[in-house]
Amino acid sequence: MLVTWAYHFRDSLMEKIDPRARWIFSLLFLFTISMYWDLRFLLFFFVIAWLWYFLARVSFKETRRAWILVSILLFSMIVVNTILSGGGAAGVVKGQGHPIFSLQFTIPLVSWNVNFNLTMERAWFALCQLIRVWAISAMFIVIPFSMDPRLYGVTFRRLGLSDRFAFSMDLAFRYVPTLARDFAVTLDAQKARGYEIERVEGGLITQVRRIAPLIIPITIGSILGGEDMVNAMDLRCFGLRPRTWIQETIFHGYDYAIIAFGIVLLLSTLFLHNVIHIGGFWVPAGILPG
Amino acid sequence: MNKKLWQFGTREVVFAAIGAALYGVLAWATNFLQIPASGNVAIRPAVAIPMFFGVVFGPIVGFIAGFLGNIIGDLLSGYGFWFWWDLGNGIQAMIPGLIWLSITDYKNVGSIIRAEIMVLVGIVVGMGLAALSEMWVSGTDFATTFTVNFLPVFITNAIWGLILVPILMVAYSAVQARSGR
């Protein structure tokens, strides 16, 4: 079984940006956009997020699975939350609203009365939700496709985490191919004994019964191998001195500019939100009936 | 050797890495397992691994195995990067690790029951925090967050955790007896 990372070198502008600057900007973006429910501002952030996405030169074919996952979750949340229950909209949208569609019926057998009212405000809120979550998703989905896994350890070290945590991170990424090979060997061995692990029918309990003979030997085998590694590292006096890293991260002028842009976005948002009081939920008057 | 609850020495560094890699690889390799008739919702039996690593090697190991393992699993599966769910997975595995020092015999029924209780608490707190973050990010209300984000993941994680963690504990007791650690 071959395990491959989503990342490969693309010679993109994104790969020229220091990973620390990328993390800092992405998190600043998340905090900033989370303060808006005004579509005019959200569209501005949406454009920034997609420019960021295209900087990575990642195709939609590669990110298809992630977008399917996001779309299913987003669809469920919007349908249940905004359109059916109106709960989230009630927290942000004030007042009764302007109805555009209503439906009343009784569910047979249980005699539950369903009184469903879709208002223009709720529908507009759903649109804002869509734009906001898509913008955040574009910002974060691109990370695994455009950031070299070898850089995660050193990046988090330079962001201030401890040497041990960063080393653990680095080690985990390097362990992945070994464990994938162990998984393949165990899977073949169990299949030879007659296990039908890949049969997907059956409930959860059936699947637990089917998966346990696979997970237990791999886990315990890895722990046994880990003991040898602990001994080897202890014998080499691991952790007595600060580590040096093969990969280095260097800030350039444009990295500082990206971080500064993120800080400006956040500070101006705080100002707009708390001093001028704009950026909250807004519906254009022109679309409201009557 | 004296153990401390929050110790993070060589042993913890190695087992946190192994736990994370195991969780990541097994989450990716078992993507074919899905809840019947639930669309694209994958159930991750590997979620029990960081919980088990928490119980056996301590809360920091559990946290890193859950946090980093979820990142690796998503990286391999091409699901993107979801910081608050990674953090939730870390917390979910860190909480069972809080009873690490009190367990000496992994076959003991009392130890297994305590581990099971902590697994459940870990899932409620970890997945609860991750699901609540959706209220902030996506603007959903509590009822929607509870039904769409929390409940499905709580049920599947609880089933895997409650069944697989005790099995792994019993299997580990044999390794522990051999290694003398």
C-alpha cells in the first residue's frame, strides 16, 4: 500500500511564502472574517480567500474530496439551521422578517403541526453563511496541498513551540510510510486467514468486529518498535541540547507584508465593529418585499 | 522511575509521534468504512488509538496523537486543515490521559472502567468544543450544532472508543509485562 502526501512541488507563489507567515495570515483571516455578517464585507474576504487559493496553483480535481465534505456539512447546517429551524438566523437576524414562503401541515400518526416560514432575511443569512464558510474553506483547504510536510516541525518550532513537540511532529510525518507498509502487511496476513475486512455492509458493531483484528496487531507492533527507538534516542542523549534543523525558514520582505496585511485587516475590523458599529448582519432594502 | 502527569521526555516524544502516525494512517486507510445510508460520513475506528495512547502514555502523548494524527489523516485524505476539529481530537485523547498515573494494571476491570468513563468525558469535551466552534465559524445555533456536528461524531467515537480502548489495554498489558516499563 502506497501512501502519498497531497503535497507536491508546484513552483507556485504560495510555496515562496514562509510557512510561518502563511499560518499567521490564515489564522488572522479566520478571526477577522468571523466578525462579519455583512455580505458586502464578506465578498471582499471571499475575493481575498480565492486569490490566496489560486496562488497555490492547486486544481479543483485535487481538492474535490475536501469540497464535497465542506458542501455536505454546509448544506446540512444551512438547511437545518437557517431555513428549517431558523435558530442561527434568530441569533443574528432581529425581528419577524418578511415572509417569502410558508407551509403548514400535520404529520400523520404523531399529529405534529409543522409551521414553516421562510423569510427573506433568513434566506439572505444563508447566503452570507455560504460565502463566509466557502471563504474560510478556501483559505484552509489549500494548506495540505501546498505546504511541504517536512516543514511542519521546523515551522512550529520557529513559531515558538518546544523542540520536543516539533521533533515529535517531524517524527510522526516520517513514520507514516513505515506504518502504511505495516498496515498493508497486516491486512494481507488477515486476508490470508479469511477476514473480510473490506465488506462494508453491516452495522457499526459488525464493523468493529471486522476492524479489531487489523488495528490491534498494528498498534501493539508499533509500540514494540517504539521501545527500540526510545532506547536508541536515549543512548544518543536526545533532548539535552537545543536541536538544529536541516530545513530552515527565512522571512522575506513579502512575508512581513502579508503578516502586516493580516494585522491591518484585523485591527480595521475591530475598529469598524466596535467604534463605527458596521459589519453586522445587513439586508439590502431593495430586496425586501413591500 | 517516577512518572509525572505532564512529563514529556524521550519516551513521550516517540510515542506521541507513533500515536499520531498510527491515527493518521489508519484513519486514511479505513476511509472505506462509512455509516450505511449516511452519504459521505466516514467512521474512523482509528479514533480509539489516541485515546488509548493517552491512557497508556499520558495526557500530552494523547493530545499530540489526537491533534497531529487528525492533521495527518486529513492531509492524507485530502480533506484540508480544520484547526478546531484537530484541537478537539487532541483534547478528546488528552482527557483519558489524566488517569494515566493511577493505572498500573491494564487488565484490571476497575482500571478499564475508569478508562471508559474518561474516554466518554474526553469525547464530550473534545468533540463538544470542536462542534461549538462551528457556532462561531459558521453561525449555526446550538440545536443545529448539536444535531449536525456533535451527535454523529459523538456516537461513532463513543462506540469505537468504548470497544477498542479496553481491547488495546488488555493487549498492551502483555507488552508491558515483557518490556518491564
